[in-house]
Amino acid sequence: MAEIVSNVAGKLGELLIKEVNFLQGIDGELRSLRDEFQWIQAFLKDADVSIQGGNGRAKTWVDQVRDVAYDAEDIIDTYIFKIHQHRRGSHGCFSSLMTTDACHPSRLTILHDLGIEIGKIKKRAEDISANRSKYGIDNIGATSSSPLTNEARLPLSWKQTPVVEEVDVIGFDEHVKTLVQLLRAEDEDRRAVISIVGMGGLGKTTLAKKVSSDPRIKQHFACHAWIYVSQAFTYRELVESIAKQLTAVDEKRMNKLNDDELKKVVYEHLKERKYLVVTDDVLLTTRNREVALHADRQSPPFNLKLLGEEESWELFCKKAIPTKCSKHCPPKLETIGRQMVEKCGGLPLAIVVLGGLAKRKEQSEEEWRKLLKSVSWQLREGEDQISKILALSYHHLPYYMKPCFLYFAMFPEDSLINARDLMLKWIAEGFIEARGEETMEEVAEEYLEELVHRSLIQVAERNVLGGIDTCRIHDHLLDLAISEAKGMNFIHVIKNNDANISLQKTRRLALHGDKSWDLLRILDLRGVVIILPKAIGELIHLRYLNVQVGGTKSLPSSIGELTNLQTLQIQNKYSTTTLPSSIWKLQSNLRHLECRDFCLIKGQSSTDSLPNLQTLSSIRAGKWLNTRSLEKMINLRKLSIYGIWNSYEKALLDSLGKLNNLIELELTSGPMHEIPISILTASHQKHLRLLRLKGKLERLPEVNTQSLLTNLIMLTLESSKLKEDPLVTLGKLDNLQVLVLGSDAFVGKEMVCLEKGFSQLKELEISFLDTFEEWKIEEEAMPRLRKLIIARCMNLVMLPHGLGKITSLQELNVRYMPPAFNQRLRANDGDDWDKVQHIPLLEVTNFDLKD
């Protein structure tokens, strides 16, 4: 609740600053209203946990605060729009997207009407404030058993603390062993279904993940797929998901097939193979034992049971104690902790979430007793324990993080959520504020990591820099988010059968079905091909716009009127979409400009620039480079430019010298042009961590302290046509963890990993090198290598002898190599078997002429 009032106070402050001249005459009333909301916000922070705890008077008061805050927000946004209309003059109304009282109101009319509305809101806010004392709500915060207001802002310690990605449920090692044996022992002449049965929160999905990722299972089954079956699934979606994961058919061909044709293609692909499809064909997780029995009468269900007392305590300590060990729990805390764990009834999800909450508290008897008191008060005889514990964990979030958690209600069940996209939407919604020298993006990342630490959100995958790439939310926690969000009109989720729901006062709307979008500060129309109207510029409140452009190759010039726009993401229906020169007018607010495929910026900037831009992705080189526009983007973190020609070389090099915050750089040369070697010898790019180069390179520079390559963590080379062995040079990069040598990166015959080279390398991919014949690995090279991919190097005869000495190697993926190469990898009798037999996971994908 405090965050809603904070948004309104912030908007009032922003309005007063930006429109100080326009609002003369009523600015005093606006300041008074802002001050009133700031006092209300301060009280709400102090009383946050108690108000959420169920006090009836407090709940009524909070509902009234919420309603007046929403009304104030609507008034502010409406009058910002009217001010915008007044300034634009007579260009016509845009009634199809925004309804207003008059097309072109005068300044006096705007001020008069705004003054009346502000007066009404101020009176309501003052009455609500007075009701705190009148109805005895003033002291409610002081009686809280575990107030959150004493929590400081989130610590930065998570950056140094390893994050538990999966719930490490006690006893699962034995379960995994049993299930692996069952799967490998099944009769190969029939399709078996092994069902994992148990109540929600027991860890069925986690167990299934551990089993399906086990190296013994990976090697036993030729094909693997993981299918999420939501309550709103369609048959087509399931088959498409299986087809994609099993690489049975490419997406372009799949779109042309009807349901029966696609089903036949998948069937033909699988009929001669051993395959494992989690949740759909072989391994099924379910809460209903009857479903499990009907799935396969010949394979008995695997019953997952509640944890015992000691198992529960050990799991709790793994989350609550910094060392993750029950032996290290201070004796004075153990008695209190065991009493808390007892409330969870052996349910792993409840234990993990409660442990995450305990870890965020001070490790003292006083704080743990307060938490125990909260748990005891929250749980009543006969009530659903897991729901109450999950709700408690939500209520104990700092007030400024609650909207971030509630926002997950926007996403369909079991969806894989792009973390970066999620965080950009948080920022667009106004949930995130810059803090000190940190950017809003960095603060948003801290919030997401904090939700992971509290076990409210699960990490699905991390990127090479250690940040979260994708995440998901457990269905129990999603239900909690939807319920809490609906209760405060924060979000309403409409599914296919909810057509008649009342949406009065709803601030955000999620439609779960064929499409999903929310239409306030955010317009997300990915997957929907549209023609942007010329009047798109009237949506002046937009902070986030994601569109797939169709019907025209150019965006309307009115997009330059979206002066609040922070993120613009364009998915191209054409090979190139043109951005109008008015894009430069967006100036200080635009933070992320991203294209899928490539975009061309029309014209060039004069004095305008985009100083706060952090991402400029998949933009064609053009005249704008020669106007020094790039060097003014001093906050760029990610830059991707296509079509580097000689005429742009100097301007690009000079500009890169001024981009001291650049972390990720991708350059693609134009046809018949080279990527200048001078770019790779620049000494100023000290912060660069990821580099992707696609285009001819004369050579690689020597590695020294002046080289741009020195601090790289990830390097991708493609079409470089290097004649000299790149591994000799790149092996000297002490920080390199991921290296990809793609199509024609090297056009020689032999590559060598020198002795002690690639000291930090964890992943190596070598693919589509047509002339590559021989590979050597010398002593102590690549001592940390964990994953190796070799694909379509048609002249490579064998694996290097030194590979057998890399004991760290966990995964070898060989794709579409010649039959003679693959035969050398056959178990026990292959010529190269001694080099790979120590690797837990070996996957060989052969050419399949039938497909």
C-alpha cells in the first residue's frame, strides 16, 4: 500500500518540477496534497505488517487510502495529457486511444478544472488522515510483532553470496537414484509413464528436474523434452513444444502444418528412438493419485512423502543459516527454529520459504522469537498451513518490494519469464528508484535477487555475467500474488472463462489466453503484427513499448512525442525497419532502444542526443555515426551495430573511446569490409566483458594490458576468416570464460591450446570451421573447462589426445559431425573412447537423412 501512495507523491513532485510555470496559481495546492500523501506514506511504512495482518479497522482505512491515491493518480495523468494537448495545438483528438473532456483546452480552463479536482482529493485525503486517530489506528504500527519498518534498504551482500538456484530438498538423492533405476529398467518395447505423486509444495517438479538432468538419463535417452502443462494449455501448444525441443521440425515448416500433420512428424521422429518427455509422456508430476494410476497401470506411482522432523530441520537450516549447515545453528536459536519448522508440517516449500524469511532477519533470539510469534499468530487450527506461511513471507517483504512480487501475477501459470524484460517493466511502472550511484536497472536486479534469496522466485537460468536470465514462480506463490493483487486492485487476471468480471478501479489488466497485455504505462504487443498509427504519439504516458511492426517499413514520426518512453523494443516483420529522425527528440528518458534483426535510424541528429541510453541494439550504421551522436551516449552498457564500413571507422573508434560504461559490444561488418583491428587495440574499454564480432578480421592483436580483449569474459567470433591460429592468442586471456568460434572464424588447418592456456575457460564451442583438420591440447590447458561443443567441422578427424586429461569436463556435445568421427566415440571400442569416458554427459547428434 505504501508503494502506491509513494507513486502518487512522486508524480505530484514530478509534475511540480516539470510544469512549474504552467501551474502557477495552483502550485501551492499541489504541494500541500503531495505533503499529505507523504505523511500517509510514512505511516503506512511504519504499520505495514500489522495492516496486512488482518486488523479490520486498518483494512478499511487502507482501502480508503488506496482509492483516493488511485483517483489522484488518474487526475494527475489526465491533466498531464491535457497540458500536452494544449501545447500541441490543433492537431486533432486521438479519441480511439485516449478520451478527454475537450480536444484543445485553454490554459485557464485546465488550471480551473485541475484546481477543483485537487481540492476534492485533498479534502478526502485530510479526512482519511484524521480517521487514523478517530478510529484508533494511530498506534497500530507500534504493536506489530515483527515490524518491517526497521529493515534497512536491501544490502549489497547478495552480490558476494552464492545463490541457491534449486531447492535442495533433503532425501532427494535416494529418490533420484530410485527413479533413474526405474526409467532405465523399463521395457524398451513399450512407452512407460512413471508418475510422481504428492501434495502441492512437496518438490515434485524439483525432483523431476533432478532426474531428467541426471547424466545417466541423458545418455540413456536419445531425445529429451520438458513440457509445462498449464491449466489453459492447448493440444497444439503441447505438440509444438515437444517438436521444438526434440528438433523434430524447424519453426518455419511447423507453422505450415496442421495438427495431424505435426503430430505425424513428431511420431516419425520418435518412433525409432528412446525418448524422455517430462510431464507428458514418460515422467508425469501430479497431485492426483488417480491421474497417475490411469496414466500407466503397469508402472506404479512414485509417492513423494512429507519430510520428517530431522529432515525438515536440516532443510530449514540450509536456507536460514549463512553456512547452510544445521550443525552451525547457534544453540540459543535451535529451540526457536525447531518450533517454527514444526508449523510447516514437513512441507518442503513452506520450510524453504520460511527459512528464506529467517535468513533476512538478524540472527538473534529476539528477532527469531518475533518471527515465531508471527508464524504462530498467522496459523490457526484447520487452516491451510502453506498458504499462510507463504502469505507471511510476502507481508514481511519491505514495502517497496511488494509491487515487484505482485507483478508476477501478470504472467500465466508455469511461464518462463525473461528477467531483463520483467525488470524494465518494473522500472516503467515506477516501482524502482535510482539509489546513490546505482542505476534503476541495478536496483531492480537487486530486488529480483532478493526475491530469489527469500525463495519467492526461482531462477531458471543465469547468464555468463552471473545475472538472472530467466525465472519462474511456483504455482502456490502465483496464486498468492494473484489473490493479493486482486484484493488491492493492483492487477486483475482474466482467463478465458472470466469474461464478465468487474474491472472498476483496476490499475493493470492481464489477459491470459491467446494474447496477454497491460495498457497503462506499458504496451506490450509482442507476437501481434500491427501497423502503428500516426497518432501513437498521443500515448504520452507510455514508458515501455514493444511492437512487431508490419504493413510499413517505417515507424511514424509521432513516436518522437513519447517523451516519457524509457524502453522501445521493435520486432521486425521486414529485414530492416526505419526509425524516424524524431527518435532523437526522446532525449533524456529513453534508456533502451532494441531491435530484433536490424533497424535503420533515418537522417541524423544535430544537437540532440540520448545521454541516458543504456542499450542500443541491432542498429545499422549510418550518417548518425558521423555526427558524433554515439559518443554522447555516455551511459551505454550494451551496443550492437550492423554494417560497419570504412567510412564509419574513425567516428566509431573515437566514440568507443568515450563510452567508459560499455559492458557488451557487438559489431558486424558490411559486405566486402573488414572490422578494423584498431577497435580491438583500444585501451579505454576497461569495463568490456562481452564481445561479439561478425566479419573479416585481418588478425587478432597481441594480448597485453593495452588490449580491449584483456578483461573479456565472453568472446564470439564469426566470419572472421583468420588465417593464424586464434587459440594461441586467445589462450592468454586470463579472464575468458566462454569462447565461441563460429562459421569461418578460422580458415586454417590446425589449432593448438598451448600449455596452461585458457586458465579460466568454462565453455568452448567450435562450429562450422570447414578447413579445420587437427586440434592439439597441451599440458594443463583449459583446467576449468566444463562444457565443450563441436559441430559441423567436417574435416576434423579426431578429438585431441589432451582432452582426456581435462578432468573438469562435465559435458561434451558433438553435433552433425562425419560418421567416421562419431564412430571413434563409441563406448568401449571407439578409438577416442579413452579420451571421453570420464565425461559424465556425452551427447552425439548424427545426421538424420529421414528428417
